Amino acid sequence: QVKSVESGGGSVEAGESLRLSCAASGSVFDDNTMVWLRQVPGKERELVAFVSRTGFPNYAAPWKGRFTISRDNDERMVYLKMDNRKPEDTGIYYCNRIPTIPSWGPGTQVTVSA
């Protein structure tokens, strides 16, 4: 059973901004730290950023200073604003909680061209 649905991906040029959205069920979202991960072909999903239930963000080094994670607890939404994007940001982006659960959403494809 899918418990989160990602959206907002697309194909853009380097430097353009984009905002990803994740709608999560209560069992995934409520009282949990939420995380965005990125997957590229042939590799495992890797952590991009996570946000505590109170809104405190953390970022993996490649995305720190360029991406902004946030959440809306009333709407059970998690967002990832992607600024100054680079071709190496290309991949499928997923959201989940921490610790992750094995039920993954469809992800949203982000493609950045040079």
C-alpha cells in the first residue's frame, strides 16, 4: 500500500528552480522526521535532506545551500525546493519517514540539462 505520493518533477535547465511535493498518510507523516532521497540508475537511494517534526532541516553535502526542505504538518505535506540546480541533481526523488518504511511512492523524475 502506497503511503506517500511525490509530484512536481520535470525537465529543466541548470540554474532553474523547481519545488517537489510529497503527500503522505498520517501513519507515515505524523510525529516523524521526513526525508527526501534521490535515486539514479544502478544505485541505491541516497539521502538528500530530512526535516524533523518541528521543522528543523538537515542536508547532505551535495545539496546543502541549494535545496530547502520544509513541511506542512496540517496538510501532511513535505516539500523540497531545488534552486541552482545542476545536471548531477538528475534522478528520481522519493519521500519517506525516518526510519524508512518499505512502502515507497512512485517517486518524481527530475532531469536537469546543462
